[in-house]
Amino acid sequence: MAQSEDRRVRRTRERLRQALTQLLLEKDVRDITVRELTDLADVNRGTFYTHYRDIYDLLEQTENALFGELEALLDSYPRQEVMEHVSALLLDVFRFVGGNRDLCRVFLDRQAVDRFSQRLNELIYRKCLHEWQGLTLPGLTDPRYALVFLVGGTVELVRAWAVGGFAEPPEEMAALAERLILSGVRP
């Protein structure tokens, strides 16, 4: 009984998240009402309030869940593997974004972009700083500068891909990111 109840709760939350994502593709969060959200999700308003305080709470929980999944993905790569094969990690990140395309497009293309991008930068920076401790680059006394440049460029590449409608496959974007990280823009 509890398992089917959990399944119903998960299904309800997913329908609300999908409805929110669909509405955010069309309008700003401030213009979304609980009534239109619940109508679109085919969920009772009382059920909505059982799970969320308001639209902003749903938005925040949705963003937190997305970051939780991304952080778990990043944490699944051991340091040595990242150092030797950054392409596998990059491919998984681009696949993750592509697999959550509507939600990522909403977060990367709307007013939330500043907060979301900052949070994304911080997550990737922390992961890379931890994994790449002791990394030295010729002529660079503080490798954090290189890391800020690398993370910022990668996040902006992901953002441009999302805003551009995910035109290229994740494999192509991961290969581009790896080439830019390892070789820069040299021909």
C-alpha cells in the first residue's frame, strides 16, 4: 500500500514539474497561477498545496532535484578518471542537460539564468577544485584562475547549446568542450 502511495506521490510531483516547465517555456514564473498549473497537470489544488507552499517552492524544489542529480553524476567520476578521460565526464554532462532539455532551457534562458548559472558554476568549480588539487600549469602561480576560466567557459557553452535549441548532439558538444579545454581555440 505504501509503495503504491509513494508511486502516486512521485507521479503527481512529476506531473506538476512537467506542467511548470511547460508554462515556464511560455511565460515568467510571476505570471503563473496555481490554478493554471494544476489544471494543466490535472491535479487538484489541494493536492498541490499538500506538496508545495507556492509556485516558487515548486520551482526551487525542481531546481534542487536537478542539481542533486547533476552533483551525483559529477561525484560518480573518480579523480583519476577525470584527469585521464575528461571526455567521458563531458559527454555525460551534455547528455544530462540534453535529457533534461526543457527544464535546462528554462533555467538557462530565463531571468533565473543568473542564479542558476552561478549555482552551476559553483557546483562544477567545487568538484574540479577538489579533483584537481595539486594541478600546476606552467607560468601560473594560482591554478584557481585557470579553473574559473575553464568552468565559466564550459557552463557558457552548455548555456549557448541550450538556448540554441540543442541543435548538435551531446557527443559533438562534449568533443568541442574537450578540444577547447585541452587545446584552446588554436586551429
